[in-house]
Amino acid sequence: MSHKSFSSVTDAPTADGAGEPFARAKRSLGQNFLSDPNTAAKIVAACGIAAGDTVIEIGPGRGALTGLVAAAGPGSFLALEKDRDLAAHLARTYPTLSVAITDALRQDWGRLDLLSGDVRILGNLPYNIASPLLWDLCAGATRFARAVFMVQHEVALRLCAAPGGRAYGALTAWIASHVRATYCFKVPPTVFRPRPKVDSAVVAMTPLPLADRPGEPRALSKLLKLLFSKRRKQLGGILKSWRDATLDDWLAGQGIRLTDRPETLAPKQLAGLAEMLKLRLAS
């Protein structure tokens, strides 16, 4: 899939957004709009915006967070919004805001590393895009100062899970290999319009130093998807066709048994295993 860069997104809101854009949330876009100012204030405060920062808001919707971000006085403020009507409304309401009508799933997040100063990212993410978006963002951007997102509560638990539990999976290990994720607070359905059927939660992220990130990210991505698609099986069985004395010795040296299951391996162990298997994963 091709990705647009931030600098190449040039779509501007048009006058056809001048009508009432809020009559009905669009289910196709997974829209549930935050309506509680206290929750909005807590999310923006968790982002720690300071004067001069560059802020990117993903999916601003009706602007529950946008006004608070603008009031914090960032040096640059960009919103990525897929809904043209909402984008037009935001551009009219906040003159200092730049609005890109674009799909956040199609961004080249590595472009963030080219921006100067502290970059902070936030958003109330639609449930149907949160996992793939965070996967791509954490893999692509290496030096943003902080990111704060509201996601489905179940996803928040997965993002912050420790090895060994049911919530720990491919997404957990991938995110933990790139950023430090912290569970901030739970959010009930009553603060949204329309109300979702499940709870939400806010998670904060800061990138790990480059030296602590995976040496073979492509191999790690393939390995995680392989292992956790068979998470109930033992490692010895999953890796049977790739096993040799070198691999068995490495596993033993890491304290990993062939009878262990994927969910028991820490992110560092999984990244090391991906490096061991990189040539075989590439085929």
C-alpha cells in the first residue's frame, strides 16, 4: 500500500462542508464523538503540550480535543480528518489549525522524524482502526515526544499487557518493542455521542531509544504474526521446520524451553528470535 507523506497532503476543506455536519455519526467511519469536557481536558493534559510544540491530532471529529489543544498554544497544529464535512467545520472554527483531509492509515509516519522540535500526537481513535494505526505509527516514527490515544478498553489492556497473560499478543509485543506504553485511565460509554457498547481507555506512549528497538523489524513482524496465530501451540512445534542445533542452543541460552508458548516470551526475546530467524523468515 502506498503512503502519502505529510508534506504531500494538500486537500483543503471545501464550501460543501458549510452545511450541518453533525446530524448523524457515520458508522462507516466508526464515529463516536467525545462529549465530556472533563475527559477531553484530561486527555490533552496527559499529552503535555508546551508552547512551540508541533501537535498532530488524528481524527478530531467535532473538535472535543481540538479547542483545548489550540488554547495550549502549540507552534504548529495539524489535524488529520477523513470526513470532509468535519474537516471543513474544524478549519472554519480554528483559524490556526491546518486540516488535512486524509486517511490516517495511509500516512508515512516516518515523516514525523523530519519535523523540528517536540512532536506530540493525540486522538480519540475509531475502534476499527486503532490497532493497525498504532502498529504503523510505532514502527514508523522514532522521535516524537509523546502520544496519547483513547482506544477501546480491551485494546488498551492489550497494549500495556505483560507476558504470560491472555491480553498479551502480537500487538503487545510489537508496540512494546518500539515504545513504552502506559495505561492512563478508563473512560465510560456515557461520555460519547452516540454511545459505544464498550468502555474505552486512554494510553500514553513514548518512543524507546533507537538502540533498544528491534534490529530486524520486518522479520519481527512476520514472526509475531506466525507465533500468535498459533499461540496455543508450543514453540517446539511451531518452529519445528526451522530448528537446528544453533537455534536450540540460542533458545536454551535465553531460558526459553521448547514447551513454552508464544505468550510467555518477552518482547526482547521475540526480537532476538526474529534476528536468529531473519533469513528463514525472508523466504
